[in-house]
Amino acid sequence: MSEPVIVTKELTKVFRTYRKEEGLAGAVRGLFHRKYKETKAAAAVSFSVREGEFVGFLGPNGAGKTTVLKMLSGLLQPTSGSASVLGFNPANRPTALKQQFALLMGQKNALWWDLPARESLELNRAIYGIDRKEFQTTVGELTELLDVGDKMGVMVRELSLGERMKMELIAALLHRPKVLFLDEPTIGLDVMSQKKVREFLREYNARYKVVTLLTSHYMQDIEELCERVILIDHGKLFFDGSLEEVVSRFTSTKIIEAAFSAPLPADFVPPGKVLERNPLQLQIEVARTEVPQACSMLLAGGLVCDLSVKEVPIEEVIRRVFGEQQEEHQHMLGNIERD
């Protein structure tokens, strides 16, 4: 097995923010004795990623995802702990590392708005010192994969959001990075643009074995691209494994869907929790151990024409997981305040 490309050990980032007291007297006191609040954006985060892995990095807003990516990119200095990317310490911002990784943030622009896309990419070529022949080969391949060859002469500001994100992807991959950090790359895109970006990322990762860390609030991105997910909340990593493991570890129920050839009796009481019900269809959620009994109960009436048992959708699982984490965090804060 190959050596890990990314390794973090107890990686921690603490932000100190000044808390101004109310009123004039508070402002005067603040001149001599300031009160600060410390927030752990990342708390002892440890994980490793190997060559070719496409990992989903999930958490609610403010969980610490972007903070970790910025520390791995060298944009933020960790308060404590360590990180290694391609054998380099990103905190030192070595040039050799900058030439081998890329960070793409869906809400940030790396291209010049008042230049045609082609000229913006030319500027990036000059910045990275890429050979012109290699540049032309790379741009040709990427524009074909993303189907934007006819948009190269269009001003960046005149491109649609989807087209602009595709150009941002090309700019991020011009220098053939070995590590790619993607922070919400499909945010704001329409369904077709999201699909095209996902197809491109899947093919590119498979072709070049690029280590990819992806944060996204669109679970379809995660389901289609990532075999492994890392869950983080309030700066703490609390799960690292496959999507299947997320479902098996954090849910104890399954969903049963039944279709009926005749309307259900009005007094029929289905087992479990009813998610959807109409005269000819029923969707219920039951404990895994009660699935056979529930199916037997539905079939006993002889009216069932279709029956299926499914896992709880991963999006709903993740929503519940972070909801529970939020409750635990609030409970912990309450205990601290009482102490």
C-alpha cells in the first residue's frame, strides 16, 4: 500500500475575537483590559488520505471544513498539531508544494472578469511557468472534457455561472496538481451544470489518480463521487469511513414502500412511523429488526401489488447525524455554564 499523501495529526486552529462591552464605560475599559473569546474552528483533527482517493469532507456551516482545507493549503497557520501534504509542511508554504496542489472555492473567483477566458488562462500559465506546448495540450483536453471550447473567447464576466465554474476548474488544473481541494464547487449551479461538473471530476480523478478532498452541501455530489466520507462538526472529526458505514452506524431503521391494488381500509393501522400515505400507496419507517414482521403484516391483507425495502436516504441520515451532534454540543455547553 502506498504512503499517505495527506496526513494530519491533532491539527488545531483557535481564533481569538475581541468582545467589546456595551456603552461608553465598556469601550473605555476595553482600552486597558480587553476580553477575548476563543473559538476552536478545528480541534485535534487527525486523518490521512492516499493517492487517488476522492474523499467527502462533510459538516454544517461553521463546522471547520474550510478552516482545515486552508491549513492544508498553507493559507492559515495551525495553532497546534501538524499537517503534511506530499511530504511538505503546508504551514511553511514551500514553492514545491504550491506547484503540486490546487484549491478551488465555489464562491471565489480565480479568473480575471474583464478578460476573455483564454487570456485569463494564459495569465495563469505565466504565473505557474507552464511550457506553452504542455499548456495547449492541457487546455485542449480539459475544454473537451468540459465542453467549453466555444467559450474560450468570451469575457469571463459574460459567462454563465456553470460555464465560469468550468473555466475555474480548468485554471485550477492547468499545472496538473497531485492534490485537489474542492470547496463547494457546484454551489449555485443548475442541475445540468452540476451533473457535468461531477462527471468531469469523476473521470479526471480516475484518469490521473489525483487526491481530492471535496466539501459540498449537495449530497448528490458526495454520493456520486466519494466512496469515503469524513464528518466534522464544531471543529471535531467524529467519523471517517464509507457512506455505507454512515448508514449502518447512524441509522437503526429502514424504509418500506408498498403499493396496493385496492384502497387500504380506513381503519388500517400500519406498523412503524408513517412517512407518506394515500389510498393506494404507503411509505413507513421501521426498525431494522422489525422489517420482516412489518412486511408480513402488509402482505397479509392480500392487496399488495409491489413492495420494496430501502435504506434511509443518505441526505436524511447526514441531516439527523448533525442534528444529534448539535444537540450534544448544546447540552455540553449547558453543563459547562452550570459548572
